[in-house]
Amino acid sequence: MKVAFPYLGYDTIALKKFVELLGAESCLGPPLTARTLSLGTKYSPELICLPFKITLGNFIEALEAGADTLLMAAGARKCRFGYYHYLQENILKKIDNRHCFYAISQYTPYEFFFKKMPQIFGVTPQKVIYATWLLLHYSALIDYFRKLIRLTRAYNFYDAQKKELEALRIIENVSSFKEVQKAKKELRKIFSPIINTSNEIIRIGLVGEIYLMLEPFANYEIEKELGKLGVLVVSKRSLYRHLKHLLKLDLFDLRTISNAYKYLKDSPGGEAIKTVGEAHIFAKKNIDGIIHIYPFTCMPENIAYEALQKLARDYEIPILSISIDEHTSKTGLLTRLEAFVEVVKRKKFKG
Ligand code: SF4
């Protein structure tokens, strides 16, 4: 069985290991490129949000590479995500009808552990539980790596980039819980000596829609670009936290929701409530600025946008909102980032 799921930035490594622990081969197709987006856009409804288009293109390329089983996250939500999988399944059937498409509901753990995954992979529920437990630890390791590399990029961008591949190789070679702990130590050894804390940096909180937050292709490598400008990116989003949220293990969730309340009383869907709650926490922690990224037609994040405008006035904190779609130009985006970083630096160092 050759299994494909959408790429998810660095966390793709953890998801691949999960699939392989369940006895299947992962076959994701080539890395995401302009071709992926153009294929996805060609077959998508025109006004659907960007994550739909990229993940659809991703699946088409995976099928071309020989995948026979496609897994797509699903779940009833107040936004379009609730029907992503119906649409993608129908579109993909017309392109290639030799594969199986499975929608994996995120909000039904019993079905996930005891029915769906055992049925797809032909394994016992115990094996699924064990693989999920390891997935949680792999994703925690990746979360840890992302924090380290963000910190290192802010202080010493070029050396951080040189060490990235070495660090990723360590993560890829991990295959047990014990090795996860060992890998954390090795990662610290790689990055700690090159953090030069004598440089002046600014801290910018990144908030927004989860796919754009996690997939560098979708966000035009915003974290890397900010690191190049001497910015320490602070972000609370990761696959690790998302899994903890789904397993009801994330205490930070409650804090986020209570912090959103002043500006957004009820969830309009997607991650809008998290966007606002995290931005409020950042503002209270005296973060120097906030960047909000979201797909152009994303209804929940457009509502969050309004809430963030009020938050920006209350805390006098600079907030840059960036909506992204297939027409976004990287040059234009970089110009906006550079201008914003300059404003934040002036406010902090000369204000
Ligand atoms: S949160 Fe926004 S981008 Fe994500 S599926 Fe919903 S509408 Fe689309």
C-alpha cells in the first residue's frame, strides 16, 4: 500500500513515520512547487481557499508518483474545511479512479483508533494507539527543533541554515521514544554554540490559519524570511499542539480561548479563536509586533482580522495582516515584511 497525505512542513517527517509504523509505504509525490499549486487551482472551485488548492495539487502529484491510498483530514467545522474531503474525493475520482480516498475525521478518536485506521491499514487498535503515541513524541521533537531554529535564525541566520540539514537528518533517523530524548540533546548541541546573543533582535508573534502557519510552501517561507531580517518568530502553532488539542491534552487551549474572549466571544470556525487568543497573549507579553497570515477567502480569519484591529489599538502594538492566495507575489510579500520589520524596529529601538 502506497499512502499519501498532504505535506505539512517539517511535520511531514512525523506523519511519514506514523504511516510507516502502521506498515505502509508513504508516497507523497515531489515537494510542493508552483506546478502543485497550478494543478490544484486548475481542478478546484475558483473561490475555494488556498489550502484546498495546494492539498488537491499535492494529491494529484502523489497519484502521478504511484500512491494508491490517499488520507485527508476531515471534520465538521463552521467553515469550508467540513466539506474539503467530499469535494476532493469527487474531483480526484474523475482524474484517477484506481485509488482509495479516506477522510480521517479529527474529532472522533474512538472511530480513529478502533475502526478507521485498523480497517485502512489492517492492524490492531493497539498498534494504532502505539503509533499515535509515538507520533505525538515525534511531533514534539519537531516542535522543539522549530523553536531552536527560529531562535538561531534570529541571531545567526546563515549558520542556522547551514545546520538545518544536519538537524533534519537526526530527526529522520529517530525511531523510538528513547531516541527522541537523545535527539533533543543532539539538536541543542548543534544550535546552542551558534546563537550569538549579542545581536539586537525583535520578537514577532505569528498567528493565523493552521495550514498556512505550518506549511512553508503555502506561507512563502515566512519564518525563514523573518529570521533573515533578524526577527525571532514566536508561534504557538504546531502539529504537536494540534494533536494535543484533538486528544484534549492541551492546557494552553483554555488560556487561548479565555484570552480571545474580550475580542471574539464565539468561534466563527477554523482557528480564528486561536488567532485572536494567541495574539492577545503575545500583546500582554510585550511582543514587539504581530503578523497574521491567512488564505484570502478564509471567512474565520477575516473575522479574526477585525478583532485584531481593535487589539492593535488597545495595546498599541503593530499588527500586519497578510492574506495569501495563488496570485500572491513573493517579492511583494517580502517588501511588506521588510517595511513592517523596519516599523517594529524603529518603535522598539528609537521610540
Ligand atoms: S479555516 Fe479558512 S482556509 Fe481553512 S478551511 Fe476554513 S475557510 Fe478555508
